[in-house]
Amino acid sequence: MSLKDRLSELLNQGLEDLKSTSEQDELNELRVHLLGKKGPITKVLRGMKDLSPEERPVVGSFANEVRDRLQEAIDARKEEIDQKLLTVKLEKEKIDVTLPGKPAARGNAHVIQQIIDQIEDLFLGMGYQVLSGPEVEEDRYNFEMMNLPKDHPARDMQDTFYITKDILMRTQTSPMQARTMEKHDFSKGPLKMISPGVVYRRDTDDPTHSHQFHQVEGLVIDKHVTMADLKGTLELVAHELFGDRFDVRLRPSYFPFTEPSVEADITCFNCGGKGCAVCKHTGWIEVLGAGMVHPNVLKMAGVDSDIYGGFAFGLGPDRFAMLKYGVDDIRNFYLDDERFLNQFSMKG
Amino acid sequence: MKISYNWLKEYLDIDVPATELAEKIERSSVEVDSVTVPSDGLKKLVVGHIDSMEPHPESDHLNVCQVNVGEEELLQIVCGAPNVAVGQKVIVALPGSRIGGNVKIKRSKMRGIVSNGMICSLEEIGFSKSVVPKEWADGIYVLPNDAKNGDEIYDYLGMNDSLIDLDVTPNRGDMLSVYGTVHDVAAMYNLKENLDHPNLIEGKTAIGDELTVAADKEAAPIYKMRLVNNVKVGPSPLWLQIKLWNAGIRPINNVVDVTNYILMKYGQPMHAFDFGKVSGRKVEARFAKENETLTTLDGETHQLDPQDIVIADEKQPIGLAGVMGGLNSEIEDGTTTVALESAVFNSTIIRKTAQRHNLHTDASQHFERGVNHGGVEEALDAAAQMIHELAQGDVDQGMVIANDEKIADVVVKITLTRINHVLGTELTSTEVTHIFERLNFGVEMNDDEFTVSVPSRRWDIHIEADLIEEVARIYGYDNIPSTLPTGRMTIGTLTPKQRIIRNSRSTMEGLGLSQAISYALLNDEEAKLFSMKASLPTKLDWPMTVDHTTIRMNLISGLLKDIAYNNARKVEDVTLYEQGRVFYRTENQVRPDEEEHIAGAISGSLHSEAWNQHHTETDFYEVKGIVVEYIQSLGLNGEIDFEATTKYSDLHPGRAASISVHGHEVGFMGQVHPQIAKKFKIKPTYVFEINLQALIDMPKSDQQYDIISKYPAISRDIAILVDEEITHQQIVDLIQKRGGAFLNSVKLFDVYSGSHVPSGKRSLAYSLTFLDKEATLTDDTVNKAFEKVEVSLQKEFNVEIR
Ligand SMILES: [Zn+2]
């Protein structure tokens, strides 16, 4: 048998043996056996010295080819075995993915805060500033400069917590109208602001009344601001907070600091406008009050009412939250029951 | 105020459905609380005639009546009313009928006798007790004789009317009357109103011979009286009673009812005195004297205040002006001479009197909102005429007048340009003129300018803006376009302070705390707890309850109350933060300073328990981790330090720390003192409170990219046994001081004190990391630095290196 034939035989035998290996160790043994220093190929190569100088390179290169092909086959087999072992291992590592995950701690913003943030973002986008004023306020700003002189009957509409004769817990965020108008330099541009915050009324807490609640005041003063601008702005607020499918209607109303004054209603959530107990069978739910700033308010804040004018509005995030989420008791907002707070963890 | 649609129709040719009218009123004028039809929900209530009646054999108060309800057969009904009698026309609830309160009436037996229905009182068919005339209060109601047997009863009692309940805003006092409503509805629908006016027939006696009046000018700018003699007091006719009870007023007699009717029709409060009970001939409207008392018609006796206006005869007060009459001059069955008062009283004084005596009447409510100064006399004449017609009284010639005013239209000028400028509309002068005409205002147009004459019945209109509102509401808010403010550009951004507050909130939430909003008004004790600063409390002058008397000087109390609320409801893991203001005040300050704070409170476990997570109660170090993470997130210059403190007596003395940033104390944290926890009824709770304003005001570090070293860091661990008195901070400070230039970080990785270490000692283990950003560190360099640390620790703190 020629060396070449012998090498061919070794190759075929080797490839055949590889097929039956199934373990890493076995494979390793076979590799050492075939390709090792004491292996048959090495042995064959030792016999090369007996070959003629012409034959030597031919057999030599064939021997290398055999060696390479065996190495390749071993590698391929190794890969196969590894893959098989990995599959078995992964199979063993299988877990029940339906078991609950480890609870992660996550807090969330108060539902009223979420509504205030949403309102702030809407108005920031329209070029409004966000301002905040004192919660313990002067009678002058809270009432007098809002066109509510002492003895004005509308003061009875708002039962007030007084600290002294002249200092009180603000009953509304409206004093920020006077405070900002007083300071604003109209030569630098229009005044566009909203002012969210806590307000207080001398009320007995019950499902629909709270001695503490929130308001967001809005004010725009410039040379040409119209009732139509107010209407468009209020519609935008309603659509942003409640959704486009809600209609808005304006009704005449009365606030001492605006004239004309309006209240804005939106389509009843509960019945979609058909009329139900929630909306007192009108199909509408009142959501905010607004109007064109009263000339007296402008004058008292030192603004020339012949040149400047504008609109103001006040809305109640508590009421919005109650309507939007069907919260039936306003006290829920201030008791901070975890089971209540955690219901509003969706960021949307 | 409940307005009867049927009554409106007497003056207006209008026939839209009541709900449609209500919607129109809402969109154009004032809010409508409800539209109700008294007969709604009632069924099978008919007129019956009691043909005969005999006592129930088994009862001493029941009668068995045979009732003709227009059918061939008589209906046998058992009736227990004391006033039932043969020959009466009564309200019969037939079998299968439905009466008030949604009650169904069935055929039944009463003590063995069949009763085919029920004979009803007014209350039983849904009348409020407060409007049922006294005559019918304790028995069945008797219908007029001409009521037809078998007819439905509703029309006889005015129950098919739609009652539109107006919620009138303070400026629209004119809508508190039928005429006022008629005027406004006429404008809304562009209708012509057909009002009637009094046509008074006076007698021969001149009033001045019998009565003189006087009135304080400030108290009663208009004060007039008429006198009606030979009055025969009795029940009012049914049509008048219906108008009253549908408006929610109880019919009393033909004199009192007239005054109430006039009030509803014209909006002019009117009072009738029994002149026979008046001492002397002079009636005066004046301020009350010290120590005067008056018993009003409701039987209540009032100690009068010198700021109250009274109507007085020559001896004593006989009425609380504009509020309620006195019992001593009440109209009774025997009354023959009636003094009728029609006046305008000072609205502020009346409001205060009504509040002072807690006596809010229809009259006081009208005066508070103002009345039509131009309508005082017409109302007086109309009342006198009605008493003449209904009670056969003879009206004295003329009236006595204490004070009077010249009534003139208010003239307001406005340009078309101004109207369109404010409303954002493009109305034409014809359209605007038409609106003023619909309102029945006088209007003249000159160039661009309208001169508008507003009659006294609209006393709310004085200035341009008032006219603009009239145009807007009659034109319709629905027709005004929707636009957004244009004009010069403005930038809307949050201020740095607002941004920090927002970021603080979201960091807290990311760290697992939920935002709480608690009450800022607390009781005095709660308000003062956990105070970071000496401050006087700011207290309400007149609190509503003892729970909310004082403005908070800390946020933690509110959070502890929240935790108590949760704990009481078996919610034991509570993790809350609050961002809000606290209120500090010094001796000479009335209005407190408002300081933004942020506080947190954790009770129970921060991480909810699960199959793969054990329940672990929160502790000082978990909360400290939150505080540190939070403060770091703000990127302030300087180190955050915690120092043991005992100055907060509401905290556990051994588990309290003050928090400083860059050497400035900004807050504190610790465990709530067990005694305080007990008071609040809460489980062990850890809290922190930080002066957020201080953090906002602190300089922020400019964030710069820190090169990540290419060279490896080398770590060395050290375990030491040290006196318990030596704090971790002291050790870290020393290591950092002695660790050399390449010491990069010191990290505590073990703390042990217990059976394996001597008492009074504890074992601490630190990992020191060395790093040279410029080159590879040699072991030699690190060893030298480490040795220095070891030596210093031994020398300074006498530690044993393990
Ligand atoms: Zn509804």
C-alpha cells in the first residue's frame, strides 16, 4: 500500500470515527489519536524519507491536506457537540416566566399635581409664564384690588379664613392678577401668565367641599385681547384636559373682577350630553369661570384700561380631577390614602 | 327663584318647550338649577265627589266614603282625614295610581272594609309641607265646587306648570322677579312683552289725615306707604294661591299673599302692617336704639343692634326693615286697616342685619341684590289695588312719602369699534342697535358711537363693559369666534426655581416615594412639631374646627397624619413625600414668610413584599440613602454631611441627624420619636424635611465631563476594630486626609458589632481604591499610601487592624 493510499485510508477512517463521537472527552481523545505526535499520520510522514525526491512534495502536501481536513472535521464536530450541550443546559435553566417580577419601588405624582403640570405645560407652550403667589395674602390683593371692596356682597360667596382684619388665607388665586399687573412692564411685551396654587375657604369638609383646594389663575393683558381669544383658549384647555370629543359652551356669569364674565361648561362625561343626574339633566358640566378683566381691576393695578385689556380665567384642578376620574369625594385628595394615590400612576 | 312658565306666558307670546327655554336662559342670562313639573311622576289622580259617608264600624276615626269619580259606579274609599265631609270635591288616588314620593296606591282592605284608592292631602300628592296652606295642613284638600268629577286634578292645582328654578348671580337681581325674567326672555327671543300696569281706584279719605312717615335717608333712600281701610281678611283666591305655592311660598291670607305676589311679580319687597295695632299715627324707618328688642313674625325675639334698621311706631319697633315684620303688627283675621310699605333699603345694612340675626328672607335677599328704584311706586299701587279687589279694602287717597329719588335712565356711551375690539367680532351698527332695542334700552347712533339709555330696572349697568356683556350675551356666546391671543411674542419657560421643584418631585418619585398633598391648616400642636426654625405660629382668627386652626411650620406633621390615616385602614407600608410651603413668622410680622420645603415619611417597608422579596422594615439608612440621592441629583457645590443631633425633640434622640450641604444646615432626618408616633397612632416611621428654598438658592456646580481613566485602579481592603464612640465619618475623614493624592474612593463594606468583638467596640471594613489618571500605579506607591492610613488610624483612633 502506497503512503498516499494509507493517508486516504486514515482520512476516511478518521471521518468515520468522528461521526460516532458524542462527548467532548471522546472527541479530544480522537483528536490526540489522529493528529498527535504518536498518531498514524505522524507515523506515515516518518516513512517519507524512503520516498523519491519527486514523490516527497506530492505526498507531503497530501498529508497536510489530510491533516487539515481532519482538523476541520474535528472542529465542526466540536461545534455540534457544544451546541447540543448548550441546548441541554438551556433546557435545564428554564424558568416559569409567569411568576411575578420583583416589585420595584416607584412613586407617582399626586393626581392634582398631574393635572396642574398638564395645564402648565399647555400654557408654557403658548408663551405663558408660570407664577406663584403667597398663600397667606393681604385683603387688599385678595379682595379689594379684585374689585371686591369691603362690604361687597360677593364676599359672602367666599367664606374666608382671616388671620387679622387685613390678612387672610387666600380664597382664590386671583390676587396674582393684581400682583403681576402691578409689576409688569407693558412696554416690554404682553402679560401672559398662569398661577397655580392652593386656596382656602371657610367651609365644612364634605364630599363636595374642602377647606383647602387648588386653583389655576390665568391672565393675558395686551393692547388687543378679545373675548374670542378667551373662548379659543378655554376650548383649548378643555380639549387638552378632557379630550376633543367634549364640546364647550360659554354662559354669562358674574365675577366682580371680570366684565363680561362667563362660565364654561363641557359636555357631561356621564351621559355624553343626553342629560343625567350628574349634570342635573342639562347635559353640561361647569368647569371654569372666566371673563374680560374689569376696568376697575386694571385701574387699581395701575394699568391704563383705555389702552390695555385682556382676559382672566380661573379653573379648579380638584374639580377637573373629580370629573375626569369620577372621584366622588374631594376629601380623597387630602387624606393621602396610598390605595387612592397609587391609582393614578399612569403617565400616559 | 322658581319662575312659573305659565305666569311668563301671561306676558309673552312664547311656546318653546320649557327645557329649551331653560337652556336659552342659561346661555343668555343666568344659570338654571332645574326645570320641574309638579305633576311629573303622578298618575291617576282625579276629582271625586263624596256622595255619602258613614263611620267605619271597627274604628273611631275612619270613615267609609262613597265617592263619585265620574264613573257609573261609586268608589268606596276608607278615609281617616278629620276634615272629610259629604259634598266635598276631593283628590282621589284611584287604584293603580301613583302619588307623591313615587308611592303606588292599590285596592286594599282597611280593618276589613274594602278601600278602592285614597283621598289625598296636598302633601300626599307631592306638595312640600312648607307651602301647604295652614287650612289644609292636617287633612285632605278640598277642590273648588266646579271641579268636574273624574277630571285629572293637575290643572285645578296649577301642577301642569313648568317651574324654572333660576340661580341668579349677584349682579342680576332684576331676574329675581317675573317681570325681570319677562324682559330678559323677550330680549332673547326678540318678543314684545305685554305687561299690565295698575289702575288704582282711591277712596275719598286723604292718607295724610291718618298717617305720616319719616325715614333715615341713608337707611331708606325711598320710603312710601299707602293705607287701606275696611279690609276683610280671608283666604286668597285659588289662582293666587297656586302662584304662591308654585314659587315655594305658603299662602296665608289675601293681604299677606298680595305682598308676596307683588314681590314675585315686580321684585319689590312689600310689607303690610296692621295699622290698628300701631301706636300713634307716625311710622318711621330708623336705626334701632340700644337695648331695643323685636319679636319677628316667625316668633323669634331679636336683640336689636344700632346698625339694624327698624320700622317703628311712636312707641316701639314694629318690623325689622327689609327683613321681616314684627309680630306686634301682624296681619290677622280681624285686621281692618292695612299700612302698605314699599321702600328701598340700604343693601349693605340689610345684608348685615340678615347675617347678624341669621334671618335670610325673600325680602332681605332682594334688598341685598338691589331693587328697581323706578318700580317702588308701581308695586305699591298694584298691591293696594289687589287688596282693594281681593279684600274689599278702601284705598286712601295718595301715598305718604318719607324719602324719594328722581328716577332717570343711566346713559352709557360706547363705540362700535370698542365692542368689536373687545369681543373679537365684526358686528355691524345695525346688529348692535337691534340688540339694544331688543333689551328695550334707548339707543342713538352717532358716527361710530352709541348713546344707550338704560332703564332703572337694569341697575347693574353703568359702564362700557356692562354694555359689552349685554351685546355678547344677546348676540350669543356661541356666535363669537374662537381664536387665540396674537400680538407680540412671549417665551414660556419655567424659572430655575420651578424647574428645581419639578425635578425634586420627579426624583422623589423615581426613588419610590409618592406625592402627598396634606392639609396646611393643622391643630396648634401639629403645626409646631418638627420645626427647623424658631417661629411664632400663624393662627386663624375664627377657625371652622379645632383640627384646622394654625398654619403649618413643618410638612412632616401632615405626612404623619396621612400615615395615621393609612395605618388605621390597615395600610402599613406608606412611602410619601410632600412638597409645599411652611409658614414662619417673627414677633413684628403679621403675614408670615412662606418657605418651600420638601419632606418625606416612610413607615413599614419601601419595597413591597413578594415571593422573591422579604419584608424588610425601612430604617434610618434606607431613608438616608434617599436623601443623599435626592440632594446629589440637584448638583450642588460641596459635600453633604450628616451629624447626630438631639435638637429635634420630636425625633428619636439616638436616631436623628441634621443635614448640611457645603456647611449650611438645610434640614434633618431621623426616626419619629416613639412618643410622637404613639400620639399620631402610627408604626415606627422615618422622616426627613429639607428647606428646599435653601437648596434652590445654593450655587450649582457646572457639570463637566470627568475623564474616565485608561489606567487600572488598585483596591486595598482594611478591617479595623474600633471604639463605638468613633463615628464612621471620623474614620473616613481621616482615611481621606492620609490616603495620598491617588486615593480615589473609600467605601464601607462591612459593619459588625456583636458577640465576636469586645463590648464597646465594633468592626468596620473599608475598601480603598487608588487611581492615577495619568499613569499606571505601582504596588509600591499604593502600599506606601495604605501604610500611612493604617498608621494614622492606629495613632489617632487606637484601632486594631485585623
Ligand atoms: Zn349627564
